[in-house]
Amino acid sequence: MADFKERNLTFYFPDEASVEKFDGWVFVKNFQNQHQGTKAVDLIALHPEHESCWLIEATDYRIFANQRAIDKVNKPSVLVDEFEKKIKDSLVLLDAAKVNAPQAQQLFAQDVLAKAQKRAVFHIEPHIKTPNLCPAPEHLADIKSALKQRLRDIDRNPIVMSMARPSKQVFWLVTSDEPIEGAQ
């Protein structure tokens, strides 16, 4: 099993999956330096049994220590805007990477873009102790509903999940070094 860390979250993928820490690619960082404001998702995954590519963004509010740090991103509408931009920008980055990135990344980008279906996955861990600082767990459905409208041309059924509310549609597991309050 391959694992990928995203702050306090660890994503575990089966060995047959092909996964890249997309926002860590040098090509992506160079592109972002040249095109200020360009965003990228955290991970992109492919699985040989799925006709989809999976664009995965993870946000962990449990790491924010104070109100000021969260003020910028606490509204569901801001989260939806940010996630939509990351998905759309990532597809543009993949299109550029398929001809301009190092060869292994070119091949990965080509494989991703060749998939018939693009899946958008937003993994969000709410700050349980102070839900007023960020979207409470019960707001995940509202975020998903807004994303369905905004991303309908890319993914008609985006996934919004957390460790306490996992999705049966995904083929990976997520754990954390931090305890999750409210998880069953």
C-alpha cells in the first residue's frame, strides 16, 4: 500500500493505484510562479479498475489554532470557490504538463486526461471543538450541493467526505495522527 501525507492526514492507496502528489510537482510550482494565482489539487489518483481519474483536495481545519487563521476560509462559499478553482486549474496544468513536464509526469498527465471520467474529491476535516470557526460536519452536504452546480461539466457528482463521514465510492483510506472527535 502506498501512502501520501497531506499535513496531519495520511492517504493509503492500494499498490495497483498510480498516485501523484500533484501540487508538489516542480512543473506545477514553476507554472504557478509564472502564472500567479494558479492553484492545484493535492493528489491525483488512477486505478486500473476504474475508468476515472480522481482529483483530490484535502483540507484539515483541526490544524488551525485560532480564529484569525480560519477567517479567510471559513465560509462554505469560499471553500466552494477555492475547490472549483483548484479542480479547473489542475486540468489546465495537466494539459500543459502532458507536453512540457518531465517525461514520467508527461505520461501520467496523458493517462489522467485520457480517462473518460474526472472525479472531484474534497476531503475536509472540520474543527469539531469550534465548529463556528469552519464549516460544521452537517454543512458538508451544502458544500457538495454547491459543487454539483459549479463542477457539473467536469463531475456531476463530486465527493465531499471526511474521516467521520467517508465515501464508499473511493478506493483509498484516510487516517490521521490527530484524534477525530465525533467519529464512530
